[in-house]
Amino acid sequence: MPPLSTDHNAKVTQPPAQGFFASFFQTLTDVFKDKGIVLMLIIAPIIYGFFYPWPYSSEVVNHVPVGIVDKDNSDLSRTIVRYASASPQLDTRRFLDEQSAKEAIWADEIAGYMVIPSGLEQNVLSGKAASVSVLGNGGYFLLNKNVQMGFLKAVSTVSAGVKIKKSVAQGAYAPTAAQNAQAVPLQIVPLYNQTEGYGAYVVPAVSIIILQQTLLMATAMLIGTWYEQRRHQTSISGWLGRITALSTLSFLIGCFYYGWAFELHHYPRGQNMLGSLLFLLLFCPAVATLGCLLGLWFRQRERSMQILIFSSLPMFFVSGYPWPADQLPTFLQIVRWFIPTTPAINTSVQLNQMGASISQVATGFYALAALWALYFALLMWLRWYNAPKRRQVS
């Protein structure tokens, strides 16, 4: 920052305050003249829209490498192995002993293994308790889930077949025995993420984080630049014009996500498009106002990037989306409500992916409106505090 004058009567000169429309168009002009701001505010979120979902393009994890240790070597154990090998979720390997399977897990060659104990078939035929063991690498929860579910389906299918054969041997009619093998059939129907894919779960939420962080950093960088050039001061209507200009650009990027990026990657979308657009009309000004506040607080262009770039992951985890909010420490449960993404992520997902009505997510709208009012009040206070007459050097 340039040194202040040592003249007792010196004041920092300011350009005349602009009105709403003058500030609006001046902000747009300054944005497109600054390559760094254009990169952060427009180009970066578009690139994220293309490439961030790409690693999750397969959606469902299949052919997870697993091991099988068959200590029984019976017809029943070979049937279990055959069903497990036929599962699209698993890619099976045989191991002679459990120690070899453990070493394969340690070497990241397999994600888990199943142990079929000796005497399994004999215990089943004699009506004794029998079980197989499945061990997975809990360090990779998605792979571990597939290991457990893949082996569970294989063993459950074989178990049902054994139960049917026993019933038929006791004189039951085969179709009736098949129906009784599962007296209460379980039918699982995913409502909002029908592929149960990880990308369809995480990308719609992270896209809101991307919108927020790119708008926050770009806005704070722009305000920091104006502060260094002594162009930051303006009237209340001038600040509203600046916020509206920045919000408009971010709103268009949000429409790009809702209308094209989610369509490209076949994610659930468009269930309540009007509600989603109204959400963006409230979310973007709230974030832009926070960016103006932070830019006026940091006072330097580079500082916003240095500080805000590390805040994305903590903001996502305290939002209540990837981890239940009521399981967070009490302090974080309070602090998280001062961040726009806390109400925004769930509101966006509920509107765009789940088709919730506006009345059902009204709490999120109220929270965003309250945050915008808080940020704008703090911005006006900081504007008054940094007014030229208060920066006179004595």
C-alpha cells in the first residue's frame, strides 16, 4: 500500500461517488479489463464444470479387486466362490491362506477378502450355525462398501438356495419354498440419485462451493485493487451497483451449471428450476456482498487469494452435507451459519435434485437473506470507518 502523506492537512483523494448504474457498468468494465479477475470469476468455474466431475464419470464403482480364502473346498464353498466371481462389483482372486490375503491388502493389491471356514457345508447340512467372514480395508470407504455388498449378495443368494432345497427335501412345493425363502422381500428404490453414484452425490454440492469461492476471491481481489488505487469509496447505491454487477456474472455461471454442466454429466437436475433460479438470485448477491466486505477488510489484492483459497474444504465439511451438522462441535454448529454455503448447499440440492418446493426450503432462503443483510450492514459500517475524513493523517 502506498505510504500516507506526512502533511498534517493532507487527505487521501477519492473519485466522486457514483450512482447505481454508473457503478454497475464501471464494475463490469473493470472486471473484463483485469485478466486475473476474469480467470477467477468466469473461466475457472467453467473449467471446473468440465473437469471436476470427470473422475466420477463411471459413477458406480465396479470390479473391485478382492480375495477369497476357501478353507472348506466343498460344493457349497465352490458355489459361493462362483457367485462372488460372477458379481459385477467384484474381481476375485484365490488365496491359499489368510496371511497371503492380508499381505495383498497391505500392498494395495486387493480391497478386501472373504474367508470360508472349514466345515461350512457340514454345519449347514446338519443345521448348525455357520458363517463366513468378510474383511475390508476401511481406509477406502467406497471400496469397502462394495466389498461388503458384493460378498453379501453372493452369500445371501447361495443361502436362499440352500434354504429352498431344504424346504423341498422336507416336502414343500418348490415355488412356495422359493417365496418363503424371503418372507418379507426388501425392495430398495433410490429416489433422487437413482444410479447411487458418488459423482451425482458430491458434484451438485461442490458446485455451490465453487460458485461461492470463485466469486468471493474475485470480488475481494477487485475491491483490494480498488483500495490500492484509492478507488474503493462510493455511495450506498454505488456499492449496490457493484454487488449487482458481480452477482450478475456469477448468476450466469450458476445457470451454466444448472442448465448445461449437470446435463452433460447426467446428474439429477431441473426438478424445480424456477426455485433454483430464485435461489441463485439470493445466493449470488449474498456472496458478492461478503466478497466486498472481505476485500475492504483485507485492503490488498493478493491477500484475499492467500486466505480464502484454504477455506473451501472447511466450509464444505461444516455445511452439514458430507457430515451430520449435529455431530459437529457446538462452536462449529454456531459459526457455520455465518457462511453462505451452509444454507445454500442443501437448499440447492433440495430444489434442483430433489424437486422440493420453495416453501419446503424457506429456511434456506431466510438464512441467505439474513446473511446478505448482515454482510451489507457490516460493509456499510466498514465503508464509513474507512471514509476519507477518517483517514486524515495527523
